[in-house]
Amino acid sequence: MAGRGSRLRPHTLTTPKPLVPVAGKPIVEWLVRDIINLCPDKVDTIGFVIGDFGKEVEENLIKVAESLGAKGQIFYQKEALGTAHAIYCANELLTGPTIVAFADTLFKTDFKINKEDDGVIFVQKVEDPSAFGVVKLSTEGIITDFVEKPETFVSDLAIIGIYYFRDGVKLRSEIKYLLDNNLKYKGEFQLTDVMETMRKQGTQYRPGEVNEWLDCGNKNATVYTNQRMLEIKTPTGNISSSVKVTNATIIQPCYISENVIIKNSVVGPHVSIGENTTILNSVISNTIIQKNTHIKGLITTNSMIGNHVHLSCNPKDLSVGDYTNIEE
């Protein structure tokens, strides 16, 4: 999760993308929770590979791990040298069964990992595979090839960025070989190159198909992911008992955190609101609003509004970063 999140600016100028909230929790917390549900055994340690995000962010990540009964550890990728390099930054954790996940992906699946499998690559069927890395399968359901953005059809099973390796030591050894020999593709050390080497040496990968794959790459995608996560995780809504509602209607599903005030407004469906926020004389749907924000007279949908925002106007579609003041 060391990337800059440039497509989600201005929100990622102040908050690392994996900590942007959807449906009341940071993206990375939902991801970790759902990965734990896939696992046949207890998850002991969660390593977060980050950039220079600051002490507060690091403490929040450790709390995420501890809340799930695991030890949290922080590792740093100081240069953007590719996916294999990022994983190797946490090489001390590669000692046994290992799951690798890229932290801007959420998913829904009934699949469970079989710990006897050499490896699992999580995939989803897509209509246009030319925009993705895909896998080819044998008649026995074993992955036989990885193809990046195929120009002609070879498979519709797109790789979503979550992987299981039974042998973390083998994974570590092959990444180290890549780094030591400076084997780059387009200037970066790629995990797919490592997996292909391991496959040729006898590692058998199976596909783990997900029912739904949710992206948080940009504002529109993140707002849609918030909508789906509310529908999946809290279809009847999740509203704190400290919320004060006066002459207002809330249409579920919504997530509304502590000490929120809603007055003379219609909120929902698919709205997430952070703590200590006030909403007055507004009609808001399908929107993420973060903490300590004051909104008055707003009619909007499909929007993201950051922390410590003061907003009094009447636009339709917004992406407003932290500490913004807009009045009309």
C-alpha cells in the first residue's frame, strides 16, 4: 500500500488511499477482514508495506491488525520498484503460508483457501479482458499461463491482486533472485515474473474466483464501492446511538458515525458519514462524507467530501478534499 493514490486526489493528499473510509471502515480494514475469512488457519501476523505515511497512520494500521487478533508490523517501500520489490520489503514475514494483497481491492466471494494447494490466484470473470492481466487454465483447472492485457482473447479470468502461497520461503527466495539479478519488466520487479518462474519449477496455482471485485482507484469507483459495501455488509444500516436527527429522513443503507447531527434533511441511500459532522437543509445520496465536516443547503449525489470541510452551496457532483471552505 505504498502508492501515492494520485487518481483519488485530493483525498489522498492528506489520507493514504487504503485508509480512506468506505461504509464506515478504512478500505484496508475491510480487505484484511475479508482475507481472514478465506483462511483455513488463524492469521498470526499482518504486514503493511507503506511509504512515508506518518506515525499516526502506522499506529492506526497496527490497531487494525490487533483488532483482528493478529500482530501488526510496518515495512517501508522507499522507491516504487514494482510489486515483487514491495513484497520483499516485508521478506522477514515470508516464512510459511502467506497471502499477498494489493490494498485498493475489495471483493465478495464464497471461496475458501485449501491450505494443501501450492498457491491460489484470485480472479474474476470480466467482459473485456484486454484491460487486465489474465490467467489461462488447463482442463484440470490448474493455471498454465499469465497474460498481461491480451490483445486477442485467451481468457476472461482477470487477476484481482490477491494471492496465496503455501511456501513463503520459496516465494522469498525467488523474489531475491529477481532482485539480485536485476530482472525487471518495464523498469520494475514484477510479482508475475516470480510466479511464472515458480510455476515452471513445479508450483501449481489454482484460481480462486470471486463473485464481485470492487475498485477504489478514483472518486467514482470509490463511491460505488461504498454503495456496494453498505449493501453487502450492513443492508439495514448502521447508525450510532449518539446521532441526533431532527425533522429528517434517513433512507437505508447508510453508515452514520458518532455525534452526527442531521436536521431538515434527507440522507441516503448509500451515504457514509464520519463522526462529529453536521448536515443541515440538505438532500444527499450515494456519497462519502468524512469527519468534522459542516454541510448546509447541499443537494448532491455521487460525491466524496473530506474531513474538516465547511460546505454551503448547491452543486451536484463533488470531490472535495480536507479543510475546504465553499460558500455561495
